[in-house]
Amino acid sequence: MRLAIPVILLVAPWPALAADWKLECPRELATTQAVSGTLPAGWSSFARTRSEAKDAAPGAAVTAPTPPASVSIFDGPPTEMADLVPDNPNAKVQRWTFGKTRTRDIYVVCNYVDTRMKLAQKVPAGVTSCALTGSDGAATGVVCR
């Protein structure tokens, strides 16, 4: 019986040590002002407004796949346009914090160069904060806790 108690104590902390949820934008996106091909699992797409992209009419082809340009965080489905302002908008590494009990889902959105198309993925329900990640000065992913 004495040995069972230490085993229980060692197992109990594991949920608190759960891994961060990490997401990196897909490296490129080929479009004809609509996503072409199959999206990676878990991703959905939607179009930005014309003012945020090169002046290309719907159906106009972009000659090559384009890289991600930035990451946004949305409160609710991105089609509702509830783009959240980071807690520290002028910082090099931007962060967002969310209430522990939320009534709406949080989405990570990848914005791509020269296209109105974006990719979005829902953040797991238990996440309470996200921070941008990336290399070479480009924020192309997030780490959430």
C-alpha cells in the first residue's frame, strides 16, 4: 500500500505538463483567387476583401504559389471578421490572452502574399493564450497554451 501512494503522486502532475499547441502556416498556397488542390487536414479557407490584396479579380490566376505573409487571431469564425488585437501590438513577439471560459471559438488565420485567400484553423478549447512564432523575421505560426 505504501508504494501505491508515490505512484499516484507521480502520475497526478502530468495533465499540468501537457504540451503546447503549435501551428505553422502551410509554406505556400496556390490559388486562382480560390484555393486549388486539397487543403491540409484541419484547415478551411475564406477570401479577404479586395483592399487587402493585389487588385486581382476573382478567378484570376496567381502565377506561382505564394508564401504566408502574417498570422491573425479571430474571435469566432473568420468570416465574421472579428480580428483580435494582440495584448502587446507593438512588441516583436505579439501575444493574445483569452478568457478561461469562452462562448466563442478562437481561430488562427494565415494570410498569404498576393491573394485574397486565407487559411484558418480552430484553436483547441482549452487554450488560454497564443504567441506568434517564425523565423527570418516572418511571423508564420503560433504557440498556444
